[in-house]
Amino acid sequence: MKEEFSIDAIKKLVEEISANSIISYDELPKLDLFLSQVIDFLNDKFESEKYTNNIVQNYIKGGVISKPEDGRKKGYTKDHVAQLLLLSYMRPVLNTEEIKKVFALAFNEINDKEDDVISWEQAYEAFSDVQKNYFNNVFAEKDFSTDRLKNIVKNFKLDKKDEEKIFVFIVVMSLVAQASVIKNIAKKIIEEYKGE
């Protein structure tokens, strides 16, 4: 029997997603990697995206992420993996130039470690902490009260058979609205803040 769609059912899904998508800095590969190993790692973590050597090399050529260590074949460090993971989370929200600007706020010239304001480990751990907090609170009662959302659906005066389908629609659209607001705020901050 199919479980009734509810905020509690969604919270279970969120817990599963959270458990599978939040990777701590300590869990990143400790040894330097070949590019092919980096690609395999990313494609395992982001099933919906397919990374290729060309994609990663274009981010390096474009100055979005740093170059491998001293041109070595096995020159992709834990910090490179952290950069690519952060970039992966940013890609659906920001374009390449915006990502480059965001990274420049903390790392200035991407290939000069001496001018970094914080370390990649600090940046990655801060992001992971915020991400974990969002996963834990995405369905906080103030925004996703089951009663409030069901009242929205009830006001449509639908046939009983359509109520669950429209409830799912309202929940998804609420998440899209939240993501849209957050995306627009992030873009405006990047546009307005010059970091000077």
C-alpha cells in the first residue's frame, strides 16, 4: 500500500538525501588523485551530472578552480575535490562567472594559495555545516505547516481524488519558491558586493 503523501514522509526523504549527499571534508580522498579518479568520485556523488575530463579542465583553464599541483598527473589534492564539490552545488544556482566571483571573495587569485583569506577546508566545512542545517530545517513548521498547506488545497474545493496530487504540487512549488528567492538573493549579493 502506497504511503500517504505528507510532510513527515518528505522529512524521511530529506533524511535519506542528507545522509547520502553531505560529505565531510575528512571523507574526501586523502591521497592525491589522477583526473580520472576525481571524475569517478564526482560522478559517484552527483548521479544527475556527468563530469568529464573536459569539463574539469575547462574550469581550470577558466580560472574557476585551481590548477593541479605543479602539473603532476596525480596532482589533484583534497582541496581540488573540495573545490569541485562546492562548484557542483553552486552550478544549478550560479553561472560560471558568478561562481568565479564567489570563490574570489575567499581565495582572491585562485592559483595563489598565499592570498587565500580562508582555507578550502574551512570553506568546505562551513558550507557542509550550513547545508546540514538546511536539510535539518527545510520543513520547519513555520514554512511547511501541514495544516497551512492542506488549508491552501482545501480552499481550491477539489474532488477528494485530486487533493493529494495538488498537495504534492503545492509542496513542490513551495520548495521551488524558496529556492528561487534564495537564488535571486545570492545573485544580487554577487552583483552588488565587489569585495573591496
